[in-house]
Amino acid sequence: MKKYLGVDLGGTNVRVAVVSETGEILEEIKRPSLADQGPEIVLDNIAVMIQTLNTSKECLGVGIGIPGPVDTERGCVTLATNIKGFAGFPVIDYLQKKLNMPVYLDNDANVAGLAEAVVGSGRGKKIVYYVTHSTGIGGALVVSGKVVSGHNGYAGEIANIVIDRNRPKVDHLNAGAVENWASGTALVRQARELIDPEITSAYPIFLKAQDGDAKAIKLVSTMCEDMAYMFSAIAHVVEPHVFVIGGGVSQSHEFYFDEMIEKFKGLVHPGMKDVEFRLASLDEPGVIGAAMLCSSNGDA
């Protein structure tokens, strides 16, 4: 059985695991990421964690999922958000010298998408588009078991897709960007203005809609339409075999998936209506997908 090391690096914690070729976590350790102390400290901490694992020497390589767009050719993050000093830092070169084994790097959403495509809900499908519908909205395109990262690592950054250019600009994203109107954060912002200033998550909005609250019904219906426009834009470019959807909002799928999918079908060509929509199925796609970077990039 082939084994790989997966590293899920976040702004607060870092998780390191030995993962089998079928996506089973065999051994795992979790510690603070030390993300505010600079890349050398963070990566040295990861190296020590790897060496702590009993079976790390049996692994064929290390894959790392990291926040922000990644230049996979240069092996560095191009834009660091919640990990200090990482922009432009040669992550792969630094760790390869420390560990003396192949190291691979990609965006955290991309590796989660890779996990779902290879060993999760998209398994067996050639073209998988993974979407995380959560606090924000992110995505990853996986073709034949490989993530398409793009020229500078921004492929899959679907948050900025415009679903209505007549809506006001909210932040740094485009006016009418889907994340600012259909994400969990966007739903809460709008619900506080329209329904109840005490709302703190998307779930009570769905419950209110189910109970017949007219404003909540309209808010959820508009979200379904916005998501449908986003999915149709993606589908017209890549036409995946399956969309796999994860993230916190998707846990309330029973309240909105059917409506969203029907609206999607009304926006695409007739021959595109059979694309499947599936829920993500993995509990820890970040660390599993990071490990899968190794086999995806040739260390089979």
C-alpha cells in the first residue's frame, strides 16, 4: 500500500497526516500553525510534525494545502492572506531540502476538490468541479485526477463571478460578485437588514423560509438563482461530469438544492442539463487532498 504525507495549513492550526492511496488517514497530528511567525518557523514546525509520525519515512512524498493562490510551477504562494510572509516564499524548495523527499503545493480549496474528485463524491468521473458553499464561495477544477491551477494559481477563484452587474459593490470583489450575494456571509448580511438583526448563520434563514416568512423565501430563492447563474457560467466553460458541493451552507442542502438545480437547468443548453450535482462526502478533504497531490503529480 502506497502512503503519502498530507499537510493542511491554516491560519490557526496545521494538520499533518499519513494517508493511503485510497484516501484513508492512517496517522495524524494537529498543532498550532504559528502562522504569524513567518514561513521559516511555520515550515520548520511542519517538518518536526512530519518527523514525529511513526510511518513518515514510508511515504513517497508530501503534499501541502495552503490558503491563497499558488504558483505551482515556482512552488510558492502568490498572495498570502492569513499566513504572514508567505507571498513569494519558496515553500517547496525549503521543505524539500529539510525532508529530502518530493514536496507539492496547492491552494486549500484545490486540494479539497482533488480529494473529492479522486476518493470522494466525484470518484470515477473525468471532469469534476468542486464548489465550497460556505462563509465564502470557492472552487476547484479537477480533470483526470489533476487540479487545473491556472497560469498564476487563480483558476477556480469563482467568488468573483458576476451574477448581476447592477447590484452595489460590497468589497474588493466585482459589483454583483456571487460571493457577496449567495455565500453564507452574504445571506446573513442581507437577512439582518431585511428580517432580524440577531441572525448569525444561514440555517435560521432556511427555517424561516420553510415556515413561510415571505422575506426569507425571497432571499433563499434569489440565492438559488444566483448560484444557478454561477454554476451555468462554469458549466458553459468546462461542462463537468459532476459538480461536487461542500461547505457549511451545503449542509442545509435539503432547503435549496432542488430549486437551485432546476434554475440551473433553465440557464444551460438542453444537452447540458444532465450534469450531476452531488454533496461532498469526505470529513477531512483538506489533508486527504494534500496527500493526493503526490500521486496526482507523478509519485504514484
